[in-house]
Amino acid sequence: MVNVVGYIRVSTVNQVKEGYSLGEQLDEIEKYCAANGFNLIHTFSDEGKSGAKTDEDETIAIQEIIKEYQRQKTN
């Protein structure tokens, strides 16, 4: 079984209203992992963050994913 991490993000109120909330994204990730034999070890979340911006404050979870990947790679 392959270990994987998930990433969920909602950047606008409209995304929540249109039915793609953080909870719904997490449900989809969990279903996908279960159906494809992946072990979901952690889910990172950026609530209200724009994916278009590159400022450090805007993509905190992406930075955490990269740090975790680098940590795992060296172990």
C-alpha cells in the first residue's frame, strides 16, 4: 500500500456555496484512496487561500507538504 497525503483548499465563499467545501473535498480524497489502495496518512488544508498567489503566507499547507516530503525522502 502506498502512503499518500491529501491537499484541500477553498479560496472563495462561492466555492463553499457551490458545493465544494473542505469537507466534501476530504470525502472525495478518502473515497479515491480507499478505491485505489492508497493509505491516506495526512491531509493538509488551506482554507480561504488563493492558489494563484505565491506569497509565503498564501500557501502554508503547500510549504508543509514540501517539508514533509523532503523529511521523508531523507529518512
